[in-house]
Amino acid sequence: MSEPTGVIHDIGYQRYTGPRLGRWHVFGALYLHGLRTAFGLGRSAKAKIFPWLVMGIVLVVAAGLTAVRTQTGQVVMTYAQFADAMSWLVIFFVAVVGPELVSRDLLSGVLPLYFSRPLPRGDYALAKLGALVSALWLLLGAPQLVMFLGAAFTTKDGLHGVWTELGDLLPGLLYAALWAVVFASVGLLIASLTGKRAFAAGGIVAVFLMTAPIVGILSIMPSRTVNELAMLGSPTALIHAVGAYTLGDLLVPGGQTEDQIGDFGPLYVTVAVLLVASCVALLLLRYRKVAAR
Amino acid sequence: MSTVSWITARGLFGRRRFLLLLPLPALLLVLAIVSRSLGVDPGQWGPPVLVGLGLAVVLPVVALIVGTGVLGAEIDDGTVVHILTKPLPRWQIVLPKLAVATGVSAATVAVPLYVAGVLADSVRLGLGLAAASALGALAYSALFLVLSLLTRRPVLLGLVYVLIWEGLLGRFVDGTKVLSIQQWVIALADRIAPTELLGTTVSVPVAAVLTALVVVGSTVLAIDRLRSFSVAGETS
């Protein structure tokens, strides 16, 4: 057996000696990238079509409502009701953005690359979730801001009027945040199950749309208790019930909240919290297993 | 059964994700049976179940997933080349795929709608709903099949049609109902079995003519598009 003759040459590669930014910077970068992906920023024009189509529609609707209000003084929709009226567009937006955020990574198999960084698996899922929540909140919040500006500049009561208007806007924005959190956690969980964007989009729409008629059926059942609990049947109605309980007149004028949900307000809040918590938990569980194959 | 339709059917059923199609019709059945057994007035539960869930959600969503799947899935993963390079006339590719898509969607939707229709009113309503939804499945499948040849994102474009055009605009702008497959299906079902449960503003001849027009037009366009189809990798 001869002596080994191989030599390792030092060909002058430099090591990285700069600062290492660590976990939270990875998280922040992933979140920002996710938020930009949601609106197709930094990508081709084709990727911008669908998100901005939805954004355009809600802004046009908000501008129309503002115009009606400034011309006739009639409030067609409060800020909180705006989110409810846009529910189908929100579903469509989740179906566009959710698969874009997670399904592409699953299909192209880049997850092992992500997880070889100092990035715990949970962080990846939470950053994507955060991006979707923020995008949805912007989708519902921006038009409300347009409506607020329209109302604030035409108010007859001076600064006091602006202040009252702001008092109406803030619950509306909080309600939009509730929409964003519930829809993002349910939608992203469904999207993370498949790598095919087409199937993910179809699944999200199917889940949100097929649950709506359940509420319709439960609310005509011959039992008062069942009627009052009907809104547990679908995420959209659940959000509405929580909003009706917490916001009251801002969402359901004329004090009809009692007719709709009875005394079950706290139950609705609990169920909403549980729904979000279980969806996030399942999402984290999913990312503990995914890409291990 | 031609080889193309055999391949298409296997592509649809061979994967586990086909099971995702089953909850929708199952829910329709469950709601109809529960409402019936609790003795709720059919005039109250009929419209939300038959139209609100059956014709407005289950039919378009199932047809969308199946219709874009028969050709779009092959285009997505590139295996469409194997069919395109065979010496087959293009219509022998499009028509079997359309037949499979229509058959699968119609079977998935018409059966639960028939049962729900029988429970709501009469066998006649059940048959009317089944026949009309089969025609609707044909129209939707033809439309979504040609969409998967015209664009790279057929599902999202199909959702724009289903959610925004039929769902959102159909509710607020009455005129758009004339150009909505959902309303044509309702009109046809109401013609076959006149009841109080279904109602639409679209007249039956208009619905019949437009349905035929969509089916024929989409199929011809799909055959023509497939003639000069270029297989490109995914961009953006």
C-alpha cells in the first residue's frame, strides 16, 4: 500500500467574517418576502393581476361609497359592515395568495433549503401566516381608510366630527383584523396540504363556500337554541357573530344582535379563538412533518 | 372508450385528491336529509340547499376542479407532450377529455341533487334538477377546459368567473344574470319541473340557446387552441 499522495490546496476562498444576523432577521426577511409575494411585488406582471384585481375592486367600491356619502350624506355601510360585504372577494384573495405563499415552496421542493438555515420550522409557518394576515388586513383596511378620509374631509362638525369618525374607524379596523386572522389561518392550513396551487385554490374556495349554506339551514331549524347557534356553522358567519357581539350597533344596527345570537356571544368568541388556535397548531404540526420525506 | 379518455379518467381517479370532491355532494345530501327528517318546510330549506349550495357552489366548484384538471394538470406537469406528439386529430383529444370531465362532474352533482330534489318536492323536480345540472356540468366543463388552454392560471380565472361574475355581480347587477351558466341551469330546471323553489329572470329559450352556444363555442375554440399549442415552462 503506497502513501497517499493527494494534497488539499488552499485556493484562497474567503470565509464569511461579518456579523451573523440570526433567527429574527430570517423571520423578518421571510415575512417581508411573503408580504411582497402576496401582492406580486418584485415579480412579473402576471403575478400582479389577481391580487391587484381584488384590491382594485374593493378600492373602487370604497370610493363609490365615499362618493355617495359626500354627495347625499347617506351612510350606506359602516366601516365594519364593509368587511362583511366584501366576503366573497376576501375568499378569492385567500385562494389567490395562500397557495402562492406555501404551495409553490412545497411543489418546487425548496423547504430543505429554508430549514438548513437557523430557522425553526415553526418560524417558517408563522412568517407565512403573518404575511397572509397582514395582506388581508391591508386589503380590508385600505378601503376603510379611503372611506375615512372621504368622511373626514367632508364632515360639517370640524375636528369633533373627525374624532367621532375615527372612533368608528378603529373598531372597523379591528374587525378587519379579526377577518384577516381567521381567514388566513384556515386558508393557509388548507393551502399547506397540497403543492398544486390549482387544487389548493379550489380547496380553499370549496371550504369557505360550502360552509355558508349550513348556517342558512341551521337558522331555519325548528329550535330557537339551534337558530342562535347557527352562525357556528361557517367561518364567515362566526366572524360576523363575534363582531355583532363585540361591536354591537356598529355592525348590526337597530340592536338586532339579541335576535341573531341570543346570549351566546361569549361562546362565539371562545369558538373563534379555538378555531384560530387549532388551525395554527395544525399548521405547525404540518410543518414539523413536511419535507421530512 | 378511447385511450385518451382512459388516460384522463385514470389521471382523475388515480390520485387520492379525488376524494376531496366527495365532501361537497355529501354535505348537500346531509343537509337535505336532516331538513326533511326534522320536518322543516321545503319552501324554506329548498332554495338555500338546492340553489344556494347545489347549483351555486357544488356544481361550479366540482366542474372547476375536474374541468381544469383533465387537461390543465397534464399541461402543468408537462406530460401533455406525450398526447400531443401522437398522430391524433385534435378533436380526438379534446372531445374525450370533455366527455370524461362532464361525466365525472355530472355524476358527482346530479345524484345528490336528484335526491335533494325528491326530498324537497317530487321525483319530477329531482329529475329536472339532475338533467339541468348535467347540462350545466357540460357547459362549465367546456368553459373551464378552454380556459386551461388559454391561460396558465385556469383555476383562478375560473374562480373569477364563479365568485365575482356569478356570485358577486349576479347579486347586485341584475343584467349580468343573462350571461351566467348558473342562471341558465336554474331556468332549465324550472322549465322541466315548475315549482316555487326555483326562480330566475332568464327566459328558457335564451338559456337553452346560450348553453348550446357556450358548449359548442368553447369546444371549437379548445380544438383550435390545441392545434397551435406551445408547451412553455412556468414563468414568474
